[in-house]
Amino acid sequence: MGSENRTFNSERHVEALYDYTSIAAIKLALRSLLRLQARSEMGCTMSQVIVIDLKTALGQYPIDRREGKQVLTDRQKQAILLHLVLDRSIEETAEALGINPTAVSHRISSGVKRIVEFLATG
């Protein structure tokens, strides 16, 4: 869906995704999450680390809920998963969520900032 130019092609690019202080790097990592998972399953250690960190930030591990940690609101998570991970347009995401495109952009922006803060503080 047109995001091929926004995803990584080599090991060097995978390392660039590890910059957790950069909003752009986090967005790129989220857009590349499915490919990172595939590389992780093939044994790429750096991809494994990034996948675990992103899935933790997205609240996909039970340990997060047990400890009471929730990085994103459910609304932010839905918008991020649809737009960045599943590569839906802002308009498609807005339609799926029943909100306007401006609200989608806001949810993504605030959610990505929260992920950066979470990952930067460890």
C-alpha cells in the first residue's frame, strides 16, 4: 500500500529503528512492525528487541496489565494499529473508528509521543 519506501531494507535500517528518542524512528518502527516480526522469527536479535519493546508499549504482553502499566489509551492504540501498523490511510482509519480524520491524527500523534516517553525512560 505505498509504504514500501517507508520501511527498512537492511540490517543498517533495523539499527536506525532502535532510536527511541525519535518520533520519526518510532513511527517507522511501527510501520515496519510486521516485517520486524518476520525478521525476529528468523533470529535477528535487533528485530527481536524492537518487537518486544513495541509490543510492550502497545500493551500486548500480559505482564503489562498485571503491573498496571498502560502506555496508550485504547483509542490511541486502535488508531496506531490501523494507520501505522496495518497501513490504512488516515481517512480509512477515521471511517473504521467512526471519527473524523483530525481526531485520528491527534490520537496517533499523542500515542506516539507516549510511546517515545515510555521507551526513553525504560
